Amino acid sequence: MHPRTAAFLSILALAAGAGCMGSAARSTTPPTTGVGGRASQIGGPWPGRRPLASVRIHVLAGDQVVGLVRTDEHGRFSLRLPPGTYRVELDGGQDLHPGRVTVEASGTTHLSLKQYVK
């Protein structure tokens, strides 16, 4: 083999190896997962939908609270959580619909939480 060809192949092999190591390093970074969305109240003495402003939402795995988030003035919220299935409720155990959420293995799971009032 010609010396220049051997040198070229050596450089090519090093470059390919460096590219593979870079790919492996990126794939070991855990994805950011969680839930986010808006909480609203429906019904009651005022018809229509209103934001649930400044309320605390509890996120539970079984009977254990694993997350707590307060909505903003528009009812928006966001919380990082590992992938899994969780129950959500308002402070004091008041029901929200849907009452369960599944956080996927990547990205943010978007929710429209509702509290129905008679």
C-alpha cells in the first residue's frame, strides 16, 4: 500500500471514530419530560370556562405526592416529571378531569385540566 494511501485511511478511520463517539455522548443525555398546559373551571354560577388562577395542583404516584405546581393568573402550569402514569388533583383533593396523565419518554405531555362545578 502506498504511504499516502495508508495515511489517508488512518485519518479517515480517526474521523469516523470521533463521529461515533460524539453520537454516543449525545444519546446518553436524558430527555426532558413532564407535563404542561392549562387548568380551567367550568360551570357554577358563571357560565363558560374560567382559568383556575393561582391554585396548587398535586401530582401523585400511588398515594405519594411526587410533584406540586401552582398555576399562573391564566391557569397555565408546567412541571418536569419522569416518564410514568400519575394522578392529578387540586389542593385539598378536589377532582380534576382528566384525573390521570401519562408522561411519555420524551417531551412535554400537554394537558387541558378541568374542574367541573355545579
